[in-house]
Amino acid sequence: MDTPSLYAAREPIFPRRVSGKFRQLKWWIMAITLGIYYLTPWIRWDRGPNLPDQAVLVDLASRRFYFFWIEIWPHEFYFVAGLLIMAGLGLFLFTSALGRVWCGYTCPQTVWTDLFILVERWIEGDRNARLRLHRAGWDVRKWRLRITKWVVWLLIGLATGGAWVFYFTDAPTLLGDLLSFSAHPVAYATIAVLTATTFVFGGFMREQVCIYMCPWPRIQAAMMDSDTITVAYREWRGEPRGKKGTDGAGDCIDCMACVNVCPVGIDIRDGQQMECITCALCIDACDDIMAKIGKPRGLVDYLALSDEPAERAGQAPKPVWRHILRPRTILYTAMWSLIGLGLVYALFIRSDIELTVSPVRNPTYVVQSDGAIRNIYDVRLRNKLGEDRAFRLSLTSDEVLRIDLDDRARNLTLTVPADSTVLQRVYVTARPQDPAAGIDRTDLRLWVEDLGSGDRASRATTFSGKVTP
């Protein structure tokens, strides 16, 4: 007995061209998002002679993240973590209020799929022409059209992968190295992988990425409720379906326009479905048909399912703001705002000088030949500005202590190069007659002062002395 196959081949989807306000909005969003992605690495930002002049740069070699005037160091990764949390809360907020607007308008998979479909339509024609070409045998014309389309897709994928690697090093320099085949192999490998994934995901997998690979369709149910404004079919107005003029028929004439424009191939009239990305193209298609047959627009529209009873009774639905401003969305907005304000506050209060002090505890202290007690500390001093800075070290304590930067000469000044960190060994000494030399622990505070600006920073630590018998 033959075992039935569990594999189902993909049925290609050929969305029909549609025009309308939502399609126009998607064109604008696609142009803006792709423009930002492709052009951002080429924006210059002058930070001084010792720092990179690329406005947005993830400098892995120096372990820095530059964003215009903001510089994030490795120990400040909490800024990146905070932004990721804000992105997640923003996704929850917009999904709760307006459904899967991220998926329908700004998700990279949606944006690049829209671009690939646009190229496909330019080369092969609209829906009917592409269907005929798909069903036709492989002749010279079909090979010519397909190869032309695939070449353009590959060029788009190549630009996509190329733009990505430009975010991690100086873009003009890397471009020259790529063209002269002298770039690091990692750059070529990264571009190749991103070119291939863009080509395959945007060209061949399309809706399968959204349905099977992306986890968000399965998470969105927890984010949405009956007050969420999402794309839906007014079944109470459209049913029963029938041709125009049929007695007792609703407004839906079963023209299939909403199905033919859907990029994931679903029928919005079947109700809420996991596959729907709320791109709203079915709204444009249905509104166009309603205008042609003299029916009111909005048979397929953005709406809240909780308004169904009122609309069935011929009453006005609740105002949009009442659907959006509800406890869930208010909570998400408050959390998002608090984290954002916290990050802004942390950004503006951080100092241009950072100091860490680590006592060397092996040994805890050293007894010198004259009986003096010496403690050793590793001081890490970070200069966040784009110019070299000279610092003077000092200390404060209730006891008499002496500080040196060199165990052979008296020296209290230290120069830290621009945008860099210096690890300096510091020696603190108590003479035999000083009280600190005879007690276990003495509190002290190490200070650094910028000799140019007068800015200061300090860290508290302890001095370990010899316990006298």
C-alpha cells in the first residue's frame, strides 16, 4: 500500500496590479525604507581627525557603534538592549491597535517582495500574462523573460548584501576594496549569503516566509482582540453573494478582485486568518469594484470586529480613538515611553570621562625596605572625545597616603589618546609612621581631572595596611 505524501508543492501566487490609497502608501513606504537602507552607509559625519566620519557605523574592530553624534561603547550595550525592548513593545503596541501593520507595510520580507513583484510585472506583465507564462512550455521567449527577471533580482540582492556590509566598515574604502578584489573574504561571503537569501526569499518563497518561517503570525493572536482595527470583510453587508441586481443579494458580487490582488493568496471573506498580513490591497481592489457598480465603499475595510452588532443594526460604530485608546495600548505606550525617556536620560548624563579602579590583590600589599606599605591598583581611564586629553590623578582619604603612577619616579599626569582607553598601574603608599600603615583597611577615593577642561571623575576603593602587633 502506497503511503500518501505529506509534501504539498507550492502553488505560485501572481497578484494582480491594483491602485488606490493603500497601494500608494505602500509604494511610498517601500521607497523610503529602501532609500534609508541603501543610502545610510554613505552619509558622512565629522567627528574629528581621529575618529571615523561615517554617520552610522558598527565598528567591530574597535568595538564601537556610531550613530551620528552618539557613540556607544561595549560596556554601554544597555542602550542597544533598551532599543530592542522598545522595538518589541512598539510592535506589540501597533499590533494591538492596528493589527499586523508591521507585516503589511514595513517588514523587510514585505518590502523586498513588493520590489521583486514590481520587477516581475515590468518584465513579464500583469497577473494574466504571468499566469499564461507560468503554464506555457519552456521556449526561447520564456527563457529570455525568466533569465532577465532573475538577473535583475540578483542585482537587487547584490545591492542588498553590499549595503549591509557597508554598515560595518568605511563604505567608500570597502567599495574600492570590493571592486579591486582585495577585500577580506568575510565581506565577499556575507554579500554572497545575503544576495542568495534575498533572491530566494523575495523571488521564490515570498508568502511561505510569512506563513511558515516567521513566528509572528502565531504570536499576533495574543496581541489582538475584538477592538483591534484590522482588515476585515463586512459579511453582514456583503452576504449572500450574487451578481449585481440579483434579488436578495448582498453587495459582494463575487468578482474575486480581493483574492486576485492578495500577495499571500487568501480570501479575506473567509474571516480572520493567520496568513493575512493586513497589507490592505484587498481594500483598494474592493473599493474600485464598489465604485464601478455604484455601491458604497468599505465592504472590505479597516474595522474593529466589536463594531459588528452596531453596524448590523444600522448604527454608527465607535470612534476610532476609542478602539485605540484602551488599557492594553495605554500600558504598552507607557512602558515604551518610560524606557525611551530612561535611555535619553542615561545618554545625556553620561560623562566624557570614565574611570574604573581594580585593586591588585596578589599580594594584597607590599612591605618595602623602609617599612612603608604599598598597594597597587589597575586604573582604566576612558577618553570618549575625539582629541587627546591630559589627566592628573589624585586621591582623598582620612589618612596620609601618597599616589604615584610610576614606582621609580613621582608622576601624576597621564595622557589618554582620543576615543580610547588606557590601563594604568597606580601605586599608593603609606609610610611606617602613617596611621594607614598600621590598620587593616582605609577608605580612599581616586580622582582624575582633565587639565584642559577641568572635568573630574572619581571612584571609591580601599587601602590595605599591615596590622601591627
